[in-house]
Amino acid sequence: MQNSTHEVRQMRNAETVLGIIHERGKRGLPLEDVYRQLFNPDLFLLAYGKIHRNKGAMTPGATDETVDGMSKAKIDAIIHDLRYERYRWMPVRRVYIEKKNSLKKRPLGIPRWSDKLLQDSDTADIRGVLRTTV
């Protein structure tokens, strides 16, 4: 049996990753391994920090899951499902809310908390590029 050495690479923190994406976008360079960035727990923690303060964070979506049920173990489970392509999006819960200055109502889709967290983690990558190209 041969002794082989494998280089183990440390996952970069979310701010570093988003900074690199921003710089590559500014220079017009292509992005590589964007999907793999979703395996970074720091990206989810950054998204959690941003969206947990929202008024609607405690509003359940298609399931009873809300911000108060979020944990590091839950984030790890989401990443595990993404890594092995087993993550499944849930349909949103549709409610109708009143329009401002009108008696009419408009539809509003409320995703489950895990989907919302993943959406925000994913769009953080995209916002890093859009800031430089728009």
C-alpha cells in the first residue's frame, strides 16, 4: 500500500468568498464552483444573521419550521442534502395580503425557513456578481 498525501483545503469564510466573487465579477472573470460554495456553513450563518431579524421570521411557511428552530445541526443537514443532491424545495404557503391604498389583495408566497435560508445564501453569491456588473 502506498502512502499518498492529500492536501486538505480549509473552507474560506463567507466574507472572503463573497469578496472573491465580487472581485472576479468586477474584472469580468468567470465564476467556478459556485454550487460548491453552498457547502460553506459560514454562508448560511451570514444569511441567518441577515434574515432572522425580519418581522416575518417567525411566520411558518409550508411547514411549521421557523427561525427559532434553526441550529448548526440543521444547517449541516441542509449542506449534507445539497452535497448529495437530495435537497428538495417545498412549495410555498400562499396567503393574500392587502395592497396599500386599495381594497384589493395580492398573493404572497411564504417559503419554509430552510428554503428561505438557502435562497438567501445562494443569492449572496449572485449579489456579489451583480454589484459589479449592473
